[in-house]
Amino acid sequence: MTKILIVGGVAGGASAAARARRLSEDAEIIMFERGEFVSFANCGLPYHIGGDIQDRSKLLLQTPDSFLARFNVDVRVFNEVTGINRENKTVTVKNLIDGQEYTESYDFLLLSPGAGPIVPPIPGINNPLTHSLRNIPDMDKIIQTLQMNKPEHATVVGGGFIGLEMMEAFHQLGIPTTLIEMADQVMTPVDREMAGFVHNEIRNKGIDLRLGVALQSVEFVPSTSVANRNAGETDEHQHLEGELNLALNNGDTLTTDILIMAIGVRPDIKLAQDAGLQIGSTGGIYTNEYMQTSDPAIYAVGDAVEETDFVTGKPTLVPLAGPANRQGRIAANNMLGRQESYQRTQGTAICKVFDIAVGSTGKNEKQLQREGLAYEKAYVHTASHASYYPGAEVVSLKLLFDPHSGKILGAQAVGKDGIDKRIDVLAVAQRAGMTVEQLQHLELTYAPPYGSAKDVINQAAFVATNILKGDATPIHYDAIDQLSDDQILLDVRNPGELSNVGYIDGAINIPVDQLRQRMDELPKDKEIVIYCQVGLRGNVAYRQLVNNGYKACNLIGGYRTWLTAKQ
């Protein structure tokens, strides 16, 4: 009989336990969790705080009793594994309720300790009004502060998934909120120009967004008195626990009543490190393709492990629930005699930010530049379904591809509707090894309420393939402000658009429908840099010009991409 010990529940550990039981009724499976909750929806925590998920119990996916009843798994909460004896194949466990220690033997050990929030050593950061959000007890503490301190202002530090979701939660509760991000953009899985759409959405909702600044120090000012209603005192602006004075590295200060630190997470590797297991170059637990650590009897999964990047094949850290669940399943398979490999991580992700969604898969442009990989890119801004059918919204999509083979390197999309669909399709296409030429032939569902005869993905593939085959000469938004004297900027939109939505200084305006008749107004000894609103009419103008002997290029993504990159 195989004995499997699992350290940590939630995504990876709980998935492994359930899968192991489905494969074997004979295996003895024990799962240790140092906290109270063994399987909970940690991605749903901000939505309970904000009120979208009203019932707290819906966050509890499994309890020790339900795990025992359905899967015959011995779940021991408030039991922390404090040490591993690899030679004897035993672990030391501390019961956190009574303090007793005991040992448990194993045939296979699975580590799923997750990752902990990064809290930088900022002066004054340890105070009762500052929180991070990793688990249900963290969530409960935040809710308690909201109830006790009745914040009239909230501050969130960090513009990643948790930071953005907590920002929206506070906004839904009617609390004025400041979002502080040290980088020049939020949502770093996407590139700066795509994040511009998110910045617009955040500011349009009244959030005080501060980019390129960092929290420098925190001063906790406790409340020293309680309002006496019998004496006629009002408690309207009273904060029972106090308030915080925040100092930023640009010299600004602000006062807030609750502070959320959401600058990222770090793999929890202490148990593995103490056991002498190999730690990878990125700081996560090293595993091979079968999810085995440097000790073949010990497996590791989830946010604590170092993974292999799908595009580069290099080590990476990707703390997402999808990979953790798949890794748990594969580890269980292999502990019970199979030999299945984990097929790398793309990092496919999506986030709701008020009324829009922002999603991505694969590598972004910043990462490709750091890796020194050659790439080209295409942008499209087109309707989520047939534009004549009510409710169509603009999908802004960026496609990154290899300039030689056309293989998909990554994709990003932002908009109000249909973002998940496009990113999911592109994630599958990338995993299948498809090229942008092959993307042109994808046959996707079409009816006016749901899509277009030429879907957003088809259109992005058309643009990319035009670039790949030399049918289009691209210029991108970041080159427009550095044009030379040998280039002329041509705006092919209608004059009314220029006054309504703006224009790039220095451009000549010849509407595309007048270009054939007015082409002689343009010099043939200079390169004509064409732009329209989103790039479509620009391509029409480009083909007219080059077919008439002009040297030209088209601003891919048009004025919309250029303008949003500056937000």
C-alpha cells in the first residue's frame, strides 16, 4: 500500500489528493495544513470583501470532513510539517493546537506550501491597519478593519491582480481609494501601451492612480478617544483604530485609514531548503518535468515551484491557480506509477478591472527584449461581435510573433467584451505551435450577437501575415515621436475625426478616399508615414502609395494605440 503525505492544500495539494484517491482506493493519503482551511477559493477573496460574493461559505471548496467523506483523505488542519528526514522518509509534524510533535512516514511526499506576500522593510509597516491578502484569515482581518475603523480612504500598494481587485473592492464599498505602483504601469503581464487602457478605466472611476512612485514610510496614529454621543459628540468621521500617514518617495504624503500591501509573492521554500532540496535559480523549488524535486520520492507543485517557460524553455515563477492544479494532478499520477510530464507554463491570465477585462498569454514585449529574442507585433482594435448588432464593444488586441517563422510568442487584449474568448483561443493556438499564417484560417463561431465573419483573431492574423510576407511595412507607436527629416506624417482620417478625437502634431491630412486624386501632393523622395484611427484605413492608403511607387509605412494600431501608450 502506497503512503502519500501532502503538505499544503488549496490548488496544488488538494488537486493531488483528490486525483490520487481516484487512481487508488488502497493508497493512504494524509494532507497537512498549518491553517484552518484546507481548500478554499483564494482567487475569490477580494470579491467577498467587495460584496460580489455575499456568502463567505461559498469560498470554502472542501472541508476536512467533506474530504474524508468523498475522497477518504485524512486532512489534518492546524498541523504544520516542520522538518523532513529524507534518509528515513519521515516528516516531523507539530500540532499547533496542543503543541505536540510527532513523526509520520511516507513513500511519497508532496510539497504544496504556496507563496507568501512580499512585505518590504518599510519603516512603520507593521501596524494594525496594514494588511496583505493570501488566505481567509487575512480576508477576515481586512473585513474586521473595515467594520471597526470605518475607513473614509483606502490605499493599495501594488498594481497586480490582488492590488487591482482590492482597489475595485474598496471602490464598490464607496471608499475613496489611492493606488500606488512603483512601475510606470499596472498589470505588468501586459505591455505599457496596453496597460494604458487600464489606466484610463481606473482614472475614469475616480481612483487616485499614482504611477512611478513607491511607499517610503508609514506612521500609525492610533485613535486616542471615542465619541460620546450622550455628550452630543458625533462619530461620523471617527476611526476607532486610528489612521496612517504615508510618505512616498517623490515627497508626497497622504493620510489613509486602511493600507493593503500587494506588491507580489515569494515562494515558500523554507521546508524544502531545510531538507536540502535543490532550489532553482529563480528562488522556487526545483522540479523536473515529472514534478519531482532533487529527491525522487519528494514532489512539489504550485506557487512554490520553479517552472519552465513555454516560449523560452528557461526557469520562471508563475503563481497561478491553473498551473498549480495541473501540476497536482500530474504529481499524483506519477506517485502512483505513471510517467507524465508537465508541459511548461504559458502564464495565461485575465483580470477584471471595473468594466473592462485585461488578459494575456505567453511572453510580453518587455520579456522578449530582455531575452534578446527577435519578434514583430501587430495591433487591432475591432468589434467584439458584428458592429451593427447592439452591444458590440472594441477589443484591443496585441499579437507578438516570430518575424521569421511566424510562431506565436504572446498575446494581450483589453476591452469590455470577448477578451477571455480571444486570449483563450490564442493560448490554445500557441500551445499547438500555430503560426500567424495558420491563424488566418481559424474557423470561429459567427452570428451577429456573438462574433464577426472575420473575428478579431483572424484580423490580427491578417495584419501579422501582411507584415511577415512584406505586404505591409510597419511602424510602431514608439517611433512616431522620433521621425527624421526624410519622413512625412500622413493622417488619412476625415477632418471631423481630427477635431473630435485629436491628432498627431505635424501631420498632413488627406482622407483615404481622396488619396488617389491628391497623391501628387506627396513627395516621392521621402517616406510617407501613414496613420488612421486603428490602422485599417492606413493599410488601404499604404497599398495605394506603394503600388504607385511611393516609399511608405503604416502605423500599426493607428492613433488609438499611439494615444493610449501615453496614458
